[in-house]
Amino acid sequence: MKHSIAQNAKIGVYENKTLSEESQWVPARGELVRALCADGAFRQLKVWDIGERVVYLCSEDQYRALELGARNQAAIGFPKRDVFKLEEYSNG
């Protein structure tokens, strides 16, 4: 239920654009996005890579470590439907 609400309305400073097939938005590596986690909470994470059905996301610290070649850090795959574009809410 939380997911459908998030897709149909603006929540805080986030707009409801997801990585669905109809979307033209394709996040770039390093872009901050909003992701729906398994516990139902939304978290701001960085894009590491994009697969066919998932987007690999990680924290800021993990991202820096991965950029430096760390092999003990792993980005987590999120279904594309659970990844949202991060946009600042504009009041005017």
C-alpha cells in the first residue's frame, strides 16, 4: 500500500517519477535517488549501476569505497519500480 501511495503523490521533497518502462528518466552513476526499502521506509541512496530489472544502490561511504576499487563493498539491487527520482520541491 505504501508503494502505491508513493507513486501517486508527491511526498515531501520527492516527485513520483520511477524507472518504469514508460519513463524517460534513466539515473546516472552517482545520482542521488530515493528508494523504497524492504522495511517500507524510504532512503536516499546513490546509484552505482543499472541492470535489466534492478538498480544497484549504495550509501555515500560505500560509493566512495567502490570508486576506489574496494571489493568488500557491495551495492544492493533494488527493483526499478522501487527507485524514485530525487527532486527538490519548488514553492514557486
